[in-house]
Amino acid sequence: MRFRLNKRNLLVLLGVSFTAATFLLTTRVLLVRDTDTRDAQVKVTVRSDTVTFNLDSPPQLLRSVYAANFKQHVRNADKFPGDPQLVLVVQVHNRPEYLELLIKSLERAAEVHSFLLIFSHDYISEEINAMVQRITFCKVLQIYFPFSTQLYPKEFPGQDPRDCPRDISKDNAVKKGCLNAEHPDSYGHYREAFITQTKHHWWWKLHFVWERVHVTQGYSGFVVFLEEDNYVLPDFYHFYKAMIEFRKKSCPNCDVLALGNHNGLTKTFTSLSNKVLTTGWMSTKHNLGMAMSREVYYKLMGCSDEFCTYDDYNWDWTLQHLSGTCISNPLKVLFAQASRVVHTGDCGLHQKETCRPELASQKVEEGLQMIKHSLFPPPLTLTGAEAVEHKEHMKNGGWGDVRDHMLCNKYAQVL
């Protein structure tokens, strides 16, 4: 699984770089200025070079992002040679207290030295960068979403001051002449950049990990997708391997693994420790610790236009819509009834005032003490096989702007 920089690969990389630069110039996303500069500089050592993230200048920051994404320095590679046995991808925004909890949980996970951890950032800060670079227990790669609101604070894909206010009527928007007057969402609202960013980041990350990360090109296992406010249990990898073995023998048509659920660490954990069930993929149940194979990625890639134009700002609700529509056979999931991934975030996209990471940490530690004797269970047992069917929902809107549709659809070509 080694990346060979032969003549053909070099030409491909040069072509991608040229295409990306052309696209950025034509959409004017290079011509921005940043007024929120809380950090000075963040330095990331990449092989023998140094990529400097200058937070005072979004254009310079953007160039550094592309440089880091091109060079893809894998930290601790000398310490842990060989191919990774498991790839975990963490989507990171700007909640360092929760990210620290996740990293601590990973450090305590059995066999973590065999993992490749990929952190996908849409916000760059000295604190977050230092936190990730302190990891010594496995191989680590950082990638950077190159269309974030931090990079484009005053124009698309950030919030352009000429954009329509969220709640203005379409008639008034047309009279006002704001940029996206013709494209409100299904409920008459106009885009908010901080709302659309998460879905953009998720879809870009999916393409980049499977198509552009060198070290995953020969990887044939499942990729586990986490978020910064997740916490993994010590037997996370043990349970993952058990699910892979169960799938091989008893559920070869299971498309997705869900290692987590939203029940938390409760008294029922002991009785459910080695229990799994199969069902159709649902946003509200199976988006925590979700793992997919390259084959499932290809299924999703074939639905890029529908993913990118469906009027819901949530990637998971969009995925549920695709399951059974564009993807003709609904996605089948193998689901852990005793969660190996805990959601610690007590605040989310829409509010941050009540964030209490210290309470989340205490709650998890208390839960671990309660269930510690139920970890590392014997082989898995199937407790149920529910119908696998398409379950439509009322879309949430927030994704009606054609600029979002066009950019989202570009990720397969421009990375």
C-alpha cells in the first residue's frame, strides 16, 4: 500500500492542482480578507519542510491548506511502520475541550497503535493543532477542508455581505437585489454559511479520504467516521473486529456498521454487550460511529447530484433520503445495541452557551466504571433482523442555494 509518484501520478496531481486553482479563481473565493485573527501562526512540520498557517491572511492560509493536503505528512509513521489495521476519520470544527476527551479515549483504546487517525479540520487554530500534534500512540494525518467559512469569511462559500438575510421574503429579496434572491430553500429561508458548512465538509471529506489520501489507497477495510464530540470505549477495536467477522459469516449484504447508538452508557449495557441487530439505515439512530467500505462510498458517489441538491443541510438526513431512492436498495446496517461510541457534546450547531465538557467527562467516567466488566465480550449474537426499507422524512431545508449545489458537486473533481 505504497504511493508511487510515477509520471502518470505526477501528471494527475498537477492536473488536479491546476483545476482547483482555476475553479477557485473563477468563483472569486481567493479574494477575501479576515478580520477575526485570534491566533498568530500555527506551524505544521511536513517531512523536511514546514507549512505555516498564517491566520492573519485567508489567502495565505488557503495556500497553506492546499500545501498540507498535497504533502499529507503522516506523523508517527516511523514509530508504527506497516499498513493500518483500522482507519478512523474525525471531523473537527472548533470545540477543543471535546476533542481532547476524544483523544484521551483513543489513547486508552486497545490496539490503538494499529490505527491511522485522520483529523479533517474546517477550523485552524494553534490550540487544536498542538493538541493533535501531541498524539504519539498511533499514526496521525491532518487534512483541511479548503472551502471553510474561516478561509472565506466575506464571500461564498462563507457569508457574503451581499447575500440575502435568512428571513427576508423572496419578493423583498428580489427588490433588494441581494446575490441569492432567486434561491431560497423550501421554506423561504436563505442560506447561512455556518449552517451549510458541515454538510459540505462531510461530503468533501468522504471524497478526499477515499480518492486522495495516499496512505488509504490500498486499504480494503471499513473506514470509521467520528466527530470531535465523540468518545470511544476501550474495547472499540475489539468490537469492530467482531462486527467484521459477524458480517462476513452472517450478513454479507450489510452495507454499514454502526458502532455507536444514542442510548449512552446505561445499566442495560451488560445484557446487550455482545448483541447486534440488522435494519435499514436511519439518521437518528445510526450516524454515531458509522463505518463504511469503499464499495458503499462508490454507491454514494453515484448519487452525488442528488446528495448535493437535496434541500437538507444535514448530511445524515440527506443520506437517509438517498437510501432507497437514488440507492435503489436501502442501506442495510449492522447495529451495536451496546454503544462503543458515546456522544459527549451537550451543545451543537445552533447553540454553545450551555457547553459543559467537564460534566460530560465525569458522566463518561462514571459510566465506564459501571460497565467495565462487560467490555471485550464473546462473539456477537443477533437479536433481531428488522425490515430494510426506505423511510422518508420531512426535509429540513437550509440547502436551497444553487451555489452550494454547484460547489458540492465539484468535490469529486476538485479536491
